[in-house]
Amino acid sequence: MHCWKTINVKKQYGFDRLFLLSALLVITVFSFAYVLQGIISDTAKSDDYFWIFVFAFLSVYPTHKLLHFIPLFRFRNKVKFSIKKQFGFMPVISMRIFEPINKKHFIFVLLTPFIFINIALILAAIFIPIFAHYFIILFAYHCGMCLIDLIYVKNLLKSPKQALIEETEAGYEILVTS
């Protein structure tokens, strides 16, 4: 096997650019989703249970990471977790797999949180319109959080079909047979 390409979105784009793109995505998604929800339902909004919203907001990130891990459960002995502090106070959970996995499976791992959390939030906004603004904020926040995953998926879709993906210090390596 040899490395076809190495992808490291954080080095390619840089933290500032990714943060800006993510913030723009959050604002755009919130704007469109909130206007669309307003067109669909004219229910009055309530600010009751704000403490539950705050708890949900803080729970989105760990839930996102957990949903990345669930499809990797069979590789659990090959996965290493680490927690780093960003800006001196914000914990960032890193998950690294030490075994090459199939490209399709890896794309599924990247998309799992995006699909399941966003569908749950959209359905909640539709079926509980009095708190739709909370769910739309969470939806937009989670879309911004998924930006890096979506960029990796975009890059991986261009790779050979039978490729294996391996995570290294340099980023994700796309491995192909010689």
C-alpha cells in the first residue's frame, strides 16, 4: 500500500479561516431555518425551560463525539481518546484510530453525527414549535460544528473507491494498493 494523498483540513485552511467559515455557516443556517420555520408555523415562542436549552447546548459536542465513536465500536481497542484545552478553558475531545479503515466506513463515521443529531433537531423543531427557536439554534450550532467533517467528506469522495483511510500526525492518509 502507498499513500495516495494526505488531507489535513486544519493545516490547509487554518484555525481562523475554519472558525470564520463555521461562524458564517451557523449564521446562514440559523437565518434560513428560522425564516422557514416561521413560514411553516406561526406558533408563539416560549423562553421557558431555558436551563434545559443551556444543558442541551453544552451536550451537543459530547453527543457529536459519541456518535463518531459508535460506528467505530468494533475498532474500540484501536481508538485513543485525548482531551486538550483550547483557549485555556474549553476542553476539546480528540479521537484517533490506529488502524486503516475502509473509505465508505470512514465517510459514514464522519457523517453519523451530522445525520442523526440534525434530523433529531429538525423533527423536534417541527413537532414542538413553541420551542422551535431553541432547536434551530442547536441545529445551526451543530451544522457549524460539522463543517470540518463535511470538508473531509468532500475530499474523501474524490479518492479511489477501494481506498483505506488511516489517521496519522500529518492528517488523514488515503491509502491505495499498488
